[in-house]
Amino acid sequence: MRTITDEHLQAYQEGGCLQKLFDVIKEDPELSFEIRMNNKVMIYYHKDRILTISYCKGKPSIDTLSEKYYKNATPPTISFEDGDLIQILRDKSRLRQYFREAKRLVGSYKEGLEFEVQQNIALDNRSFSNRFVVVDMEWQLPQSNIKKEERISRTRIDLVVVDTQKNDKGENDIYLGELKVGMDATDGKSGIVDHIEKTNKLICCPKACAVLRADVERIIRQKAALGLLEGDYAGLNLSDTPRMMLILAHRGSEERRALEMEGEKAQEWAKARGMAEPLIVWPNAQNILDV
């Protein structure tokens, strides 16, 4: 389950030991705060995990950036080891310094336009006043408790999106969003049709659908409590079966035409296999999703 305990949640709120850390994360538009399994929170920069926060028996513990990012460079100078942890968590300037250094190391390790666009879309679609709300990034079905013969292909969902408009059944659709940026992302192993095929396996798996719906409910409730989602979500009636969304970001008319053709192929592929037609959305200049 993607959820944190009430005690962990309260640690980010007024007077909690993680409040200043949370404030620093919220004020930085390049960082994403995501609720994960086993009572953990992970902080991402351009899709890379740069901090993991655990909380047990009233005490936080912090895991920092993986060593792979600084094999040939200087590691972050800020330590979150037990002896320094409480002092660091009280010092916003040192917390900001850690994130500056960690982001620099990630940026030197690899670059990726798609990662940046994904994070910006997530940050810019957090209000229930809009048509679509991004509630999670990089969702993956946990399969450790599923029999091996019943497991499906492992795949990560770029963005989990909730539609605030009800469908014909009076339900709010949950969309499994696949982001593609430009023409480099239309072919090959990670092409659009390949992702539709993998996503369809999730959609056709009742266990996966149930886990996803439960995760979405919990994440909405906890992120709203932390002020990471805005507006009123009380009237949501989440659908039991998710749909697929293709989020096609382009940098000019040629890329848009190419992506439109790929989107049409994907819809035809889905229709031929009896799958619900993927919804195609185009981020605008402010990254607000729109049909």
C-alpha cells in the first residue's frame, strides 16, 4: 500500500520534526514529494530519487542520494546520520544546500527532457478545480504477494491521473498516464503501442485495479492533508477499472503532427483488441492537461 501512518503524516505538519524539511521541499518547484510503500516518502528530482524518509516509533530516518551519482565526484556535504539528524532537520539553509548539491550531481549524471516535463506536469496539475489531477508518479504494481504464474509484466506508470468530471456511469475515471515527449519517444521498445500493451495487462488484472484504486484513495487523502493537492475532493466516486491516457508533449508543429499519427495508430491498435480507447491529452504552455 502506498500510504504513511498518521504519526508520520503529522511529522510534516505544524510543530512536527519534519516540518522544516517539508517546507523546503514544497518551496522548490523541481522537487516532488511522493508517498510510497512501507511508510516511506521519496523525494524526486527529474524522476531520480534524491531522498527517502522513513518514520518509526516517533523517529525519522533519512536515506540520501545513491552513491552511483557521485562515483567520480564529491558527495553531498550534508549528512543525515543519526548524530547530525535533528540539527540538520532544524536548519533550512543546510537542507537547501543538500538539495542543491544533490540536484547538481543528478544533473551531471544524466539529462532527460522527458523527466523534467513529467515532473512539471505533476506539479502543475494538483488542483481539483481543474479537469485532471495528478495524484502520483512512477506507480508500479507490487507483486510479491501474487502467485508467480499470475504475475504480469513489470511496468511503471509515469503519472496516475484522476478526472474530476464524472463519466456516463457517474464515476471519476482513474487514468494511467504515459508521457511521450517529441519524436524520439515514438518508436522501439518504449514506443507508444508497447506501453499500451503493457498497460492493458494492468487494466485487465482485477488485483491490479483494486490495488491502484486503494492507493489513489489514500494518496489523495494524505496529500490533501499536507496541502500538496488543492480543492475539494469529497465528491469523487473513483472508478474500479482504470483507463489509459497518452500525454503527448511536443516542441513545434512537426513533432505534433508526428505524435498525432502515433496517437492514431495507438487508438486503432487498442480498438482492434477490444480495449477502451486511450484518451489523448496535450500539455499546454503551463503544463495543464487538456483534451
